[in-house]
Amino acid sequence: MQNKWDVLWVNAHLAAMPAVGGYGIVKNAALAVKDGRIAWLGEMASLPDAPQALAEEVHDVGGAWMTPGLIDCHTHLVYAGNRADEFAQRMEGKTYADIAKTGGGIISTVRATREASEEALLAASEKRLLPFLNEGVTTIEIKSGYGLDTENEIKMLRVARRLGELHPVSICTTFLGAHAVPPEFAGRGNDYIDVVCNEMLPAIAKKKLADAVDGFCENIGFAPAQMEKVFNAATKHKLKIKLHAEQLSDQNGAALAARFKAISADHLEYVSESSVAAMAQSGTVAVLLPGAFYMLRETKKPPVKWLRKYNVPIVIASDCNPGTSPVTSLLLMLNMGCVLFGLTPEEALRGVTCNAARALGIAGEVGTLEVGRTADIALWDIAHPADLAYNIGYNPCVGVIRHGNYRAIQ
Ligand code: DI6
Ligand code: FE
């Protein structure tokens, strides 16, 4: 045959995770890759010819399951320093807000990140990235937000981009200048927001270091009116919009995000029904972060029933960060999403595949197994896709295909 496929993977089971719903299971399947994209998939019995006649290379995966490569759409993975001491304080009764008010919290990571060289920051971040990659993650979002000045925010975003050059993973970067008020602007939050909008964001946009803009809209973060200014600047620079909304209180942040056609609103424990309805209208997806909920011993759960009622796509992410979610396992988040928030294993897996791609605005490229999509695929030694949310602390990933290139895991 002319124009053979590059590789044909045979003897697989597929969970294609189609956008329309369901696992999209195909048993006894084959999947072909050409030029880094999925060229064919279906039952082996319906292959148009003998495998060797169809592809340059044929590989038998021995009954492994294939899912889309996993997508972690919300992380703060690039940072320096360590906050285990604050964890100890919290276990003795202090709250996250208490610690933040006394110069700890985000600001302590800002100090360490500013002090770190770019190389040191890269090395520290690589250690956290690798466990994700070994669990089948092929796309990961990384936020800035621990630099809080132009130079250090740029340093963080450069490190994030370099991680994608050095490792087999696609990195989406998000500018989170509006994460906290830095010490030099203490008591002058509005002045800091002006610098975010008029200096930092334009400099970062010019260097094309960010795909999206985010903020921490909270009583211990920024007010909706301040976030509105940041979103106006983001819109001017044609950057996508996301928001940390309603994690600790209801600020109507999700409704603001919806008004700006944000791709996602994240956390959402305290979101109101009317804001969920607004998200449905604007196509803003809901990113749930069970690691932070667990770590802060929160009790108010995000309103999954309203998300289902209004058909707002549900996404799960790690929120990997040194304060509230020192998590480097996306599979663990599937389990927590089910046990803590009441998701089904299928919803949880959709939350790190097809729906997670929507939370990054890249649903046309990755997140489902479909002809034409990028061949980013995770291979698993499991009996059923629900196993991915069921097991705790067990990694059944046996291989990863990224842009068509295979590597074995373990
Ligand atoms: N919400 C969070 O959960 C993280 N940032 C945010 O805006 C916490 C970041 C940290 O404590 O370092
Ligand atoms: Fe976060």
C-alpha cells in the first residue's frame, strides 16, 4: 500500500473519551498513527487489510487499554522553597488564612522563588513534573504567580516553557500575576493591579510567554473589580481567561469569569446556582481541585449537582502547589474527585481528558482518541477504565505515546 501508516498498534482496548459522553469503549482494537496524529482506530476485525500491509511498523500491546494522554489543566508546579512547616502549623490549628495574613503562605514561596536562579527553579520543578509524566500525563498547564514582578514572573514562565522543551509533554502557560499582593505593594493592592495590567501583562504577552491569564479572586486575594481590570488587559492582548473563583467564599467570581467568556473557573466550592447557570451560558468549564479541598480539610463541597443540571463540563486537576495541594499524582485526584465530591469514575476520567482539553482551549487537538487528533495516548495495564479512579497509590501506566512517539514506563 502507498502511504502506509507510520505505526499500527494492535491488540488494544480503547477508552476514546468522546466529547459527546461515555467512555467510548472499543474492545480488541487497533489504532494507527501517521505524522504524529491518529490516522485510524477501530476494531481489529475491521482493519481494511493485514496489519503488516497497512503500516511501516506494527506493535502488539498485549491487551493494554489506551486512553487519551492525561491533561492536568491547573498547576502551580514551578516554584522554589518548601512549606512543610506551614503544614505542621495547620495541623496545630492555624488556618490557611491566618498563615497568609502573617507573611507566610503564598508570600513565603514568592521569597524563595525570587531568590532561586532560573536553573535552580528548573531543577526543582523537574522533580515534580516527572511523576506526572510517569502517570500518563501528556499535557500540563503551569501558572506563574510566585514571582509577582515582571522579571520573576518571566523567569517562572520561561522555566515552564523549558520544561516542555526538555521533556515529552506539552506545556500550557498561564500568567497569574494577580495571585497575591507582593510585600513591596503591601496595602496598595490597586497600585499592584495597575502594574499587573500595564507593565507585567504587556511584557509577558509581547514575549509570548503566556497562553492564558488567571487570578485569585478571594477575600484574601483580589476583588472582582480588580480582576475585571486584569481581564480587560488580557482581552486586549488576546489571551485566554481563567479564574480561581469561590474557593473559600462566594465573591461572584465565576459569574465575572463567565462574563469575560473565560475558558474555566476553578475551585468553585462556594459558587452559587446563578453563577453556574452563567458558566453554562458562556461555555466556561468547571475545574474541581480535590487536593486543595482535602489538604485544607474543607467541608463545603463544590455543587456537582448544579454542574450536572446545567451541563457544565466537569474537570479535575491537581492544583500542584506548595501551600494547599502538594500533589504530584493526577490519578490520585480521580479517586479524590469520586470519594470526596461524588463524581463517577467516568466523570473523573472525562475530567482529565476531553473536558480538561476544554479547560485549556485545546479541545480540537487533544483529549479524545479520534482520527485527526494529536497522537497523545496513555497505555494502561487495567481491567476497565474505572480502575484509574478506583486504585489509590498504584500506577498502572505501562507506556505513553506522545506526538506518535512511544516510551515505556517503569
Ligand atoms: N489558590 C490555591 O489553592 C493556591 N493558589 C490559589 O490561588 C495556593 C497557592 C499557595 O498557597 O502557594
Ligand atoms: Fe490554584
